[in-house]
Amino acid sequence: MRVLAIGNVFNPSGVSVHIKNVLKELVKMGDEVTLYVPSFLVRRNYEVLKDLESAHVNVHHSVYEVKEAEEVGTLPYFIKSHTVYLRWNDLGEDRKYIDELKEIKPDVIYDMHEDSITLRLSYHIAKKLHKPLVKLLHDEPFRNSFGRGYRKFLGIKGLAYDILMWMFYKFDKRAFLRSINDGVLRGIAGVSKAPFYLSGIEEIARDVRLKVYEVGNAFNRDIIYKYRKTKDKEDYAVFFARLVPQKGIRELPRIADLLNSKIVVFGKIFNESDRAILMSHPKIEYMGYRPIEEVYSTVAKAKVLIYPSHQDGFSLVVLDTLALGTSVVAYDIPAIRFVFSNLKPVRTVGEYDVKEMARIANNILSMKDEEYEGEHEDENVKKFLELHSSWANVAKETHDFLSAFL
């Protein structure tokens, strides 16, 4: 099977991790895979591209030719990315490459993002090449609710974002409706049930195949199991993720105030005011953006991960932490509930309930070694980790779903 994948491999996120690993595994399975990076997502990180090419993923030459897009502010990009329906035929630099994509002779176009801005491009590619388009959802592409709840942790600024999102979701939904009604978008997959639940996209997906992957993400067992540790843990908490409000960074100080230990924090800060918040708290130890081996070593020794995330599709942070032998306290958002709900070491609290999160974290910090280890050696946990310990399992489901469109 020849797959033309549309994806961003430059963003430091779980989405890029998924894309890179799945494409490599599809090649191992015998598929011929070409990656096309939309021009507006290109970054000059040749190391990532060379890594993919060394795994025999074909990287389309356009990524080396287009000029790297200038950095724009959050709000301008926010507006641009969610209003593509109003400029449906505006393909920018990508337009000149669409015709030559015919030479790849793909069997299927696989857009590995939920965004409407990549849907616009993949729609035109699939239509031009007369090939089925399949879309992958990590987060929800739109919601029927008012905004995304930003007002609850960003105040007035968050309310403004929620008002914008409420309007933008109408455009995002129209982009999907057009792609479906035109018979171009033929399949939609999700890394978990969460994006379907939050968007209700199945209500508009007439004659479209839908699939929730049983194994939506995986961890690298060769690295993770070097550090896994379920006993003789140290009495501190840890947090690692993209350090943005959606991941709960603004709640960390309030949780730390109630915690009986320090919180060690890893990740890249995108806002200097957030840096000040972290650096000024006596019980938060901010380590910065560190090599993954250092992060894994520290997480494996910790007794609990504090994870007040508001937005996820399938959390690689929680998956990696569980595989490292460390317990988790997270908000009861759909992505956590649908993926991790039956696993003893993963406890949830109501969203925004920082007092309850701190209370449960303190209970975990005081657990006896025998009880703690017993939860991590539970049969359900073992089966879950085995299933999610190989990206080949994710790629197998992906291959089978894409093959249904041949």
C-alpha cells in the first residue's frame, strides 16, 4: 500500500511523536510511505527529517525548498488556522506541489492531524489525485459546547478565547461537512474515544468509516524499561509536559501549596510570566527542557505524577509515567477516563479540583512500598502496558484501517 501522509514532525508534542513512530513502523510492515509537510508547518530541523529518511520514509522534497514560515503570535495563528473554510482554495506555496504528488501514485491520503487547516490541504490533494482521504483525530476538531473552558483557568483572557473558539468551531465544522458532503473525506480515526465524544462528529459523518484505535499510542520500551522502578521510590511529585495553561501549569502553584512534598517540573516554557510563577514557588523545582533520559530517570524515582491537564486525546505523559512505574493523579477528562480508567495506579479527580488532587497525591506519597508496588504489578496494568509497549501495534491498526479504503 502506498500512503501519502500529511503531518507536522517538527512540533515538540505527542502528536509528532505519534506521526514519526507510526510512519516508521508502516514502512517496516511493507507499506511505501511518503511524508508531505504543509509549507506553513515547515521548520529547519533536518535532524528529524534525516531520522525518518534513514528509516526509509520518503520525505517529499518540498520540505527542503519552501521558506520557513515566520513566527506569528498566538492570536493571529489562532484566527488563521480556524477560519480556513472562508479561504478554502487558498493553498499558498503548497499549490505548486500538488500536481507532482501524482507521481507518488498513493492509494490513500492520511492526514494525521485533526485541524481544519491541514484538512483544507489534504482535501485538495485527495480531490486532485482522486484518492480517498482519511483523517486522524488526536484532540477534537471542534466542540458543540461553548469554547474549550479556557475562561476557567485564564480568566477574562480565557473568556475571550472561548468566545472566539465558539465562533471558530462553526467554521471548523463546516470544513468537515464540506469534505464529507463532497465525498472526499472517507474515513476518520481517533487515538481514543475522547475526540469523538467531545465533537460528536459521528452525527455528521454520513457514509464515512469511523474507527477508534484500541492502541492509539505507545511507549518506547527499550528506553522506558531501563528506568522503570516500582519500589524504593522517593517522596516527591513530578510534572512534565508542554508548559502551557491547557496542561494545567497555572494550577501547579495552588497544588504545591497543599502538597507534602516538592514538585519537580520538566518542560519547555512558552511564556515568561509562567516561568516567573514556577521559579518563585518554594515547593516547585523547575528543571527546564532536559534530555528525555534525565526526565525518565527522575519520573521513575518519583512517587506520583501531578497531571492537571485540561486537554488531551491520549496522553503520552500518563502512558510513559505508568510504564516507568509511577502513580498518577489527573483530572477526570475524557482522554484520561476512556484510556486509563480501569488501572489502579491512575487516580482521577474532578476537573479544577486542586484540593482533591493534592489530597490524593498526599495519600500516594504516604503509601507503603508493598501496597504501592502491588498496584503497579496488577494484571490489568501488566496487560495494558504490554499492549502499549510497541508502536508496531499502533501501526498495525493504522495499516488495517487504511487498507479498508483500497
